Amino acid sequence: MTYAQVAVYGFSDKVGLLSFPQRDDAFEMTKPYSSKTGAIIDSEVREWVAKAYERTVQLIEEHKEQVAQIAELLLEKEVLHQDDLVRVLGERPFQSSELTNYDRFKLGFQEEDEKSGQIEEDRTAENDGSSPLEPEVVPT
């Protein structure tokens, strides 16, 4: 992914706004750039990965207690849900204007439950207690 950011999408200041997409041709042995440019790309990718690693370690160390709590919860439950993470980490520091996938998922089930509840109410109102399969017996 980092390689694509540097070599394909032009996110690197050192490589610039050049794009060298990988070709699907497996027999292609040459690259569309020089060995010097390839070395710059490789160096930039290594630097980005090293920075990302350092930032990750820094974040883990800054939030060591929360990471430990999440690890304990994972050992206990094996699967964590949004509610579990909110309990440990707190609410997100920002709110999105759009619903999350999880919220959309929950909302879909709530709407489905409401619809099925309404259907049950309609059936109960229509059904006066007699079964359509049993003939009505009227005493004579």
C-alpha cells in the first residue's frame, strides 16, 4: 500500500507527481523508471514504513492501560463490539455527520423489528380468535 502511495498515486514529495503503476504483464522484466528512481522510491517507502512503525509504538505506549484493558477483554470475550470499545476508550473525540456501518446495521434491525411487530399487531387485530382452518360451529 505504501509503495502504491509513493510510486502510483504521487503522494511523495521526493518522487513527485509521477505515476508508475504496476503492470499485470508477468513477463515484463523492465520497470518504467531508472534504477536511481527505483532506489528513491524504495528509500521513501522504507522511510514511510519506519515512521508509521514509530508512531504506532508511540501510540501504544501512550495508551498502554487501555491497550491492556482491550487485551484482557479479548482474552475474556474473543470478540469485541463497539459498545465494548466505547466502555474502555470512551466516546470518539469527534462525531461523524454520517452513521457508522454499525449504526446502520443496528438501525436496520430496529426497523425490521418494528415492521414485524406491526405485522403481528395487524394479524392480532384481524384475527378474532377463530382459526380459518376450523369450521365455525353454530349451535342449533
